[in-house]
Amino acid sequence: QVQLVESGGGLVQAGGSLRLSCAASGLIFSMTTMGWYRQAPGKQRELVARITSGSSTTYADSVKGRFTISRDNTKNTLYLQMNSLKPEDTAVYYCNALIVLPTRREVWGQGTLVTVSS
């Protein structure tokens, strides 16, 4: 059973930083594409950043240069370093795993709330 557990959310002032973590279990973490998504109130869930098993990264335009996604395969943990936070970054942040075997499916964590005050 695949489980993803996020942590690190909280309240921060604009311009501040936070680091989110996602502890993964029940999957071959090193071979799995992982991602961070977010959903703000009244909006659809959107991709924030993604990292492949080979550590290639993709970022939403809105976070490029401010956020960094990384992974530690020895700890089965995904990270999102968020700097220069803005009020519009306020959202619930979700960890995502793209499982391809035996069938393609996505697994989500429970989410962690990030609130950026102005």
C-alpha cells in the first residue's frame, strides 16, 4: 500500500520561506516520478513542480526561481523548498506519486496547508 505523508506547512509572512517534506512508503521511490501540487480556495488543483527518477525537474511558471523540488532516495523523501513566498502561494500542498506498474495510477498525500500573510 502506497502512502505519502506531507509535513512542513504553516503560516509565514510574505517574503519568508518554508520547506515541505513528503515521506513515501510502499513504492520503489527511487524509480518513481514525484510531484507537488497545490489547490487554493475556489481554484483547481495545479502542478507546482515535478521531479523524475533521473532528477529532471519541471516547474510552474509562477514558482520558477523561487521554489526548488528535490528528492532523497536514501530516505524515500520528497522536498519542496519555497522561498520568497507570496500571498498567492497560499494553498493546500499535495504530494503526488506517479505509479506505472503494474498499472498506471496516481497516489496523493493528505495535503499540508501553507498560508502566506501579507
